[in-house]
Amino acid sequence: QVQLVESGGGVVQPGRSLRLSCAASGFTFSSYAMHWVRQAPGKGLEWVAVISYDGVSEDYVDSVKGRFTISRDDSKNTLHLQMNSLRVVDTAVYYCAQSTAGGVFDIWGQGTMVTVSS
Amino acid sequence: IVLTQSPGTLSLSPGERATLSCRASQTVSSTYLAWYQQKPGQAPRLLIYGASSRATGIPDRFSGSVSGTDFTLTISRLEPEDFAVYYCQQFGTSPLTFGGGTKVEIK
């Protein structure tokens, strides 16, 4: 069935790096734009980044520009989020999501928790 | 674009009607407005896209509408499984944004 499975979360100190992955199955991964969305503990949803279906274009929320990089490996049906210079405020559950129609999030992963703490 | 959802919390009983509001700070085409449901410990689930089209498998007690910059999600008769947090989202203008959410709780 259609599935997204995130991995790579954990506890990291401020200023350090972490790389999240999202393994896709059950659909033609290379045909879809993919996103990362995060949710701080007890808070709402915040869109983080998008990569186009062909990997040509990317976009980020201002608060992560220059620190986070989204990428995709269509040969492995995997989405990545490289997070550098992490801050305490980046602490959240990170979800990957498939989008259609430009930004409707049809399919979500179960999320992976990132905790930035000294 | 800032999406303001109201009320923050809605306390209702099963069988009652729920009306959730989402107001945009700028014009959002109805094409680019979606609603999601999130239960504790779970990922969000798509309910409505294009402001009024139900996603696959969503019961018809869920409906969406729009009037100007005001979007509404209506649950005609609340079932026990409908008590959750609901978010609106716009994707017509970058950055994509979500509203702050409305929690529908059991009264």
C-alpha cells in the first residue's frame, strides 16, 4: 500500500547536524513533489520545505533557509532533509508528505521526532 | 498568508453540528485551500481540498465552503471519532501555511 516511513530523528545538541530520511512505497515516487512539515510539541503544523517532482526546484520556510536542504533519490524512492546548525526551536516531529495539485498533502508519514537540546 | 482559525476550542456533544472557521489575511483562491484532521499521536489526514471537495474515503458529514476570504468546515453530526484537531492550509502562495487549529472536544 501507499506508505511513507521517516527515520533519522533523535536528540542532538544545538549547532549540530542531523539528516532525516523518508522511504516511499506503493506509488511512483518520481512523479510527485514531496514536502517536510513539522510540529513542535503541543503546537500546530508548520510547513518546512518542498522539492519538485523532478528535483529541479526547492523552497523553504524562511526560518530554515540556509540551514536545511531537501533532496531526493528517485533510484531509492527516498526523500531527505539535511538539517545543519540546529536550534532549540527546531525541536519537533518531522513529517514527510506527498503532495498533489500543487500542495494538497494526500499522504503523510508517521513522523520522526527531533529534539535539539544541550 | 496568515490563516486564523476560530474558535480555538469547540466543546460539543456527539450528534451536534460543528462549524469551524478559517480566515485568510489575503485573498486565497478556493482551489488552494485544504482541511486536515489530526488525532493525538497521529499524522494529519486530508479531509477537504479545493475548499469543498472531500478526499477519498471521507464521509459526507464533512463539508467545506467559502465566502470571500472566510472558509468553513462543517461536520453535520459529530461522531465519536470526529473529536480531534482540525487545520486549514493554503498553498496558493509561498510559504505554504497552516492555521493554528481548532480542537473539537467532547462536551
